[in-house]
Amino acid sequence: MSVYVETTYGRTSKDVDEARRIYQSDITGKMIIFILSGLCMLLFIFIVIGFFFIAKPLKASLTSVAIRNLRYKNDASSSSSLYFNATLAMEIRIENPNLGFFEFPTSKGDILYNGHVVGEMRINGQRVASYGAMRTEVRTQVGYRGNQTSPVWLKNDIERRLIILEARAKLRGEVHLKALNNRTVNLKCLMHLNLIDEVIHRLWCK
């Protein structure tokens, strides 16, 4: 009889231990699922906050350029006689993909020819609406005159009646959300000035 009692007690202890292990395993599994669910929820919240409240990059581009009062001279006998000058009437477009409006003060930019600044532009301060875009007109004089040490590219460009200009500007302002985010909009565009037709026949922005 005593042997039977010991055998029964031994089986009962094993069953209790096994049940305890299964219960602890279930608790651990539920905790892991709960933690993973919490992390996914936090990640979702951060994505939503980032989408609405973290400033996204703004974009600036030239949408059109008109040429006014173009003059140039190509005198192969003297490098100092080479020159071109004109007035550029440009339209700049600024796009704001943010929830808050973007505001920048009056800023300056440069027009470059082969790395040389040949004109400056003044961009009046503006406010760009939330998820909106605005256009502003800018007028500037550009010109370059050769000298005795002028490189051969100036003569070649005027001879083929094609001047490649680059427009650069940085518009530093703020995106107004619940917290202010300082942002910079970069304008960087290339334009081909056709001296014969007096037009910009190719324009693209990076």
C-alpha cells in the first residue's frame, strides 16, 4: 500500500510541475506579444508625429526666364572686346509640403557663368502656405566682359551664340508648426541663353 501511495504522489508532483511550466510559458508568450504590440504602437505614433510635425524639405525652382535688352560682341582680334549682358526676368516657384506655413525674409542669390558671378538677384521675403506653393518674380542684370587673359571658353561660347548660366540662392526661414523648425530652401538651376534667338531654350533645376 505504501508503494502505491509513493507512485501516485510522484505522478502528481510531475503533473503539477508540468502545468506550472506550461502556465509560465503562456505568461512569457503573452508578455512578448504585449511588448511587441506596444513597440508597434509607439512606432506608428512616431510615424504619425513625424508626418505631421517634422518639417520636410522644401523645393525651389525656376519656372520661366525671359531675356530683355540682350547685347553681345565677338571680336576675334581682341579678347578684351568680348562681352555679353542682358536682363533676366525670372519666375521662382517655392513648394511647401509641410503642415505649417514657411516664412523667409528677403534673400539674395547669384547668377554664375563658368563659376564667375555675373549677376545678383534679390528675392523678396514671402510666406508659403501649408501644403502650398507660391511664385515670385525676380529681375536681374547679368553681364561678363573679357580681358587680355580671358579663357578660350568665352570666345567659343559667344561664337556658338550659347551662354550657360546657373542660378543659386538659399532662402533661410522657418516652418511654423507647434514647434519652430529652421529650414533652408536651395535654388540651383541651369539655363542655356541663346544669343541668336534671345531666349532661354533650356532650363532645368536640381
